[in-house]
Amino acid sequence: MAFLTESNEVRNAPAPPLGGAGAQMPMFNLTFSSQNVNSLNLTGPSKNLDAKVAAITSTKSDIIFLSDVRLVNPQGVNNDFRVATAFKDSKNRSYSMYHNSKKNSRGVVILVGNTLDIEILGTDADLNENYLLIRAAMGTNQLIIGAVYGPNSTDRAFFHNLERGIERISGGSQLPVILGGDWNVTWDLREVNMNIDTFQMAATPNRVNAECLNRMCGNLSLTDPYRILYPEKRDFTYQPFGTVRLNRSRIDFFCISTGLLEYLVDSGISSSPIMSGFDHKNIHLKIGKQSFIKQERSLSNQFLGESIVKFTILASAIRSHIQSINQHSVLNRAIKRNIHDFLRLELQKIERVRALIKQYLEESLTCVKNPSPALENNLRAKLRSIEGDLDDCVSLAELETFEKNTDPNVFFEKLTVETKRAGIWVQHFLFKITKEQINTKEKNLAELKKNFNVNFDQIFRLEREISKIRDDTLTEKLTFRRKKSS
């Protein structure tokens, strides 16, 4: 049984033997992420769906595995078209959605970035909606990708069916395999008091299923890339909602062909859930030895509500006007002053403002790295000073009355370029500041996690703080988009 949300007819195709002993492994650069989404079966207007889609796509991964999607609501209303449209229209990155979810329970999704040069050759899915496999082609290479939602109760048949499904969709070829999701078991098979993947749990999650997973991975030559890179690292993906329950476990992970380890770049766990609506952290994976292409910087909507952004763009606009005034034109006759002195003094004022803005941003970054009440007070005072100095500068309304030394269309184009450049410059600083806020807390987390049992209270507090920063960022983005579209 196989079905897609896309209209493409699913077909099977022969493939060259890849991924076996001695075979040449594919050379492609791909990023993956995986997220338990705690249901997407929302109906009617919902900010929650918008927030979940924005959070999921914020990773901008090439391929995203989702589990516990529940695309049908309790009343039997199918929500798959609306959800697929939301992912297709995502501002972060556009995705095509393939799903195995026709009930109000369980269900999995695979999101494929629409910019990928990828062809879907076939799918395989189970009746219980616990996995979806896709056989895909990228150029001359083929691979199998799969979203997994492991059963909560003992279910040997699930792992047997998954193994058979991979064999069926492979068609006898030894294709590289990348699976990801919430397995509801830990990779570590040891008892709970020794298990590196659990914390404050009464027992290891479903030991029988974990053993079945271990056998399946042995038969298919699959392994956990996170444990390959970090054999002793202690971190967890599942954390219950609220602050009362302290149990944690690492039950979300990837299983990849051992032949892909040569091309393993990174595998990791987000420092906190990527939004407050999730009780699982996000996991990510990078495959490929070539350098990942850096995207061209563009102006983001994220910080447009920040005062410092408004001040920076206004200062840039004033400066562009001053520099483009025709000094041989007649100044407004009601103002008795020399145009050369006027322009020189106004340019000095605006350059001072620009210097203060740069100081403010640099000190903000320093304050994030080394917080202190004195620095915070100084920053608030500097922001007020910048606002006051801008009020003392010549207004845009007055500057617009002056004749420019170039064609109006040419001037407007230059003004647009300069203000956009200023916006990108200031947002670059703000991105660095936000990232440093998270990085500083994550560094503290890493140190605290070296002795998890002693420091768990501080660890959970920091994880909540990081999650709040991410939530605030997400809320700001969504609020701006709704205002823009209304």
C-alpha cells in the first residue's frame, strides 16, 4: 500500500547496486531533520498550525520527517490538503508533502524541499500508519528515505514489516537508507540504571521493541549516526510538557546505512524544543563531504519591529538624501543659511548617529556574552540617545524638498539599495545577538550536562529559556506575516 499527497503516479524503477560492500556510495549534499509534531489535525483558522509549520520549516532542511501527525481530526475531517498547502507556501522554505495518515491517530509525513532536484520513484507504507518509505533519485544516485513513528506497545511485527518494506522498495538493489523519527525506544539496550539514553525513568522504554530494532539494523547494516559521532554524550529528545515531570529519554534518532558514515558531516539534537507546542526536540543530520552552499543574504521580516532597525534605516535614508542634494540649487528661501555648511553639519550629525548605532549593537553582543546590570543600563541610555540625536537631525520631509544631483528614478533606486543594505547590516547583528544568546546558554548547558544527575534542575531551566527565545522569535515572525497579509 502506497499513497502520496502529490498527483504523481508512483512507479518502481530498477537501480544500480549502491550501498553494498565495495559499491561506490552516492555523492550528494543533503540535510535532514525530524520532529514529533503532536498532531497537525487542526481545522478552521488556527494560529497553532501556522506556528507549527513555521517552526518545522525554520530548520530549512532538504528533507524533513514528521511523526504523530494525525491529519484527520476526531470528527473525521481530513486536514491533509490544508497542511500540504501550508508547507508548500511556507516563507522559510517550500515543501511537497507525502504522507501516510488517514486516521486520527499516529501517522507520518515526509517533506521534500521543492528546490531539490529529486524524483520520487516509489513508496511503501504500513496499514497502521507507523512508517512511510520513499525511493528517490537524485541524478544518477538513488536512496531510500523513511519517516518512522515507533509503536508505543510491544510490536515485533512493526520492525519485521519495516524491514520487508525496505527490501521491497529496494527491488533487490543495495540502496543507501536514511530513516528518522520518534522510535519510542532507546538505541542503548542496557538496563535503565546504566542506560545513557534515559534519565530518571523507572525502566528502559519497551525493551522488546528496542531489541527488534537492533536486529533489524543488524540485518540491514544500519546504525545511529549520533552515537557514532558522540558515543558518550548524554542528551535527550523527549521531555514531558510542564516542569513537574523530570523523566527524559532519547527516543528520536536517525538510522542510516553504515556505508554512508564516510559522508557523515553532522548529527545532533536541538538544545530545546523548537516551539512550546512540541514535547520532543528536533534532531538533524547532514550527509555529504562537499561544502554546503551559503545562501545570499536578504532582508528579513524578523526584526522590523525593533527600534534599532527603524533608527538604522532612517539614518541611512537621511544620509542618502544629504549625499544626493545638488549643492548648486537654491535652498528653501525661508531658511537663511549656507547650503554647504548645512549639508556638512547634517552629515556630521548623521554619521555620529550611525557610529552610536554600531556601538550599541557591538555592546549588545558583548552584554549577551558577559551580562551585567551596568551594561544593560548603558544600552538603554544609548538607545534613548540615538533616538534623541535622530530627532535633532533634518527631517526626511525637509530633505525631500531639495533638488537632487541625479535623475529622480536613479536617486530612488540608490535610496532603495542603501536602505536595504542598512537593514541587512543591522539584522545581521541582531541575528548574531539572538544566536549568541542561545549559544551562551547552550555552552552552559554543555558544561552542566557533564554531570547531568547533579545539574538537572539548572539544565531544565536553561532549556526552557532557550525554548522561550525560539518561541518569541517564531511569534514575532508570524505576527509580522499576518499584519502584512491583512
